[in-house]
Amino acid sequence: LHVSGDIGCGRRFQVATYTALTGFYRLSIAALRSALELTTIGAWAQVCGKHQEFRRWRAGKSPLSFGQACDGLCGETVALRTHLRATVNDSLFDQKTPSDEGGFLRRIYNGVSNFSHARPGFADGDFRESNGPIYVRSAFNHVAWMQFETLGLCFVLVLLARPKQRIPQPALELFHDVKRVKSRVTRAAFGFLYPAAGI
């Protein structure tokens, strides 16, 4: 799978964990946003055969957005989209419309972007109700939920890009634990793409 940026996506999850443990919740979620964006763009390049466009983007010669990647993946994953609509009445990549709030991947990305950009109500001070890095159980639990959901979505994206990828046992355990990956659409997508998991 294509990777990009100053550190790999795996390292971004390490950063997200460390910053959450030290009370910097907004920075933790910003790392999740970056991991989700990079994995989505990498999956798009693989699935849609956009290797040249990806290289130009990496070289800073052309823009490429998360939304563009979702649009491309939506068009190339019809079987998955049909399955998700039939089983959980949801989607991953669909655009938002007046009658539909959009795919789950886009919804999660929008949620983490609120924190990443420190929009009103989504800054560390709002989380902690304090100006210093302190442990707040509800904030940590929220960040942990976002981390598990983002990680689950990244595994789904990896499977789209590399259908024969072997998934390690700890990841399978993550999907079998409904207290971690709670999203029905993420679990349904993973089960569809990796039937050996028995999800």
C-alpha cells in the first residue's frame, strides 16, 4: 500500500496513543485524521490505478484531497457498497446529500477534522475544562473510541488495496470485540472483505 508523509501511518497511531496518555487529546485525534487521510489516499491510488497521480501528489506537483479519494473508491467498490446497503443500510464512501449524511468514512473524517482544526467546542480546553494536560476519563474514552474506529477503517482500506493481505491475529481480535470497533458498517465491511475472520 502506498504510504506518504513524514512518518508512516503505523507511527501515527503510536503518536495518537502517546498524546492521549499525556492529556493532549486534540493532538491525538489530529494524528488519527492524518492516518485516515493517508491510508484512504493510498488505497485510492492502488484500487483505482492512480499511481502517477499519487507520485505527482507526493512530489507536491498536484493537489489530491480526501474527498477525491473517497469519490474514486466509491466508484470502484460497487460490490462492497451493495453489501453494506443490504446488511447495515450504510456506506463507507458515499457523498453527503440533503437526504443522506454520507458514508461512515467521511463522517468519521469530518469528526476528527473538527478536533484537528480546533473548531469551537473541539479544543483541548473544551475536552479537559482546564488549560493544562490532565487526565479526563471521559475525554480519554472518547479518544480511545475514535482510535479503535479509525484503526478498523484503516484495516478495511488496506484490504481494499490488497485483497490477499493476511491480517494479524491482534487485528482480528479487535474486530471480534464489539466494545472496541462498535461501528456496524466497519465490521460489516471487514467481514465482507475478509470472510476468514468470521465477523
